[in-house]
Amino acid sequence: MDDYGDKCEPSQDLQQDCQRYDPRGYQQTTWMRHVLTAVIAIIALGAAVASIPYWDGPTFPVTSLVIYVAGMVFVAMPLCLLYEALLKSHHEHVAHAKLLAG
């Protein structure tokens, strides 16, 4: 991600430029951000639920660790990479459209 995070630009006016010059890209990046947040929350919740049987005992909840690590590596990380690609493409489309508009 760049210095501005998942927004197009830091100011509200320039964020509106993102919506005006590339509305489809803006919707896609916003949707992907929500999906990514939900997936990470589901993985963390699943790992927490898997650790419940181990709360009373002295053993470490290996199942919980496996669920968390596998979910983050094989599910969340590819979604993060896709989100970054969408965000970069969106920024490029907005910059190109602004150049063409003058």
C-alpha cells in the first residue's frame, strides 16, 4: 500500500476524484477491503473457537495455531495481494484520467 492507505488521496476532494474518474475501480477496492476484513475476522474467530477445548488444560491449542496460520497464509495473503493489485490499478486509472482531463 502507498502512503495514503486504501484511499485514493488524503483529502476529501481528491477522494471524490477517485469516485468520479474511476467509479468501478473505487467500488471494487472498497468491496475487496470489506471482504478481506471479513475473511481475517472469520479466520481469527475460527482459530479462537478451535482453542476453546484447551482453555482448561495445560496443553497448547495446536489446532488453533494451524487454523490461524493456514488461513492467513493460504486465504488471507492471496486476498491481500489481489487487494494491492486492485488498489494500484485504481490509482493508475485515476492518474491517467486526470491527465486526460487536463
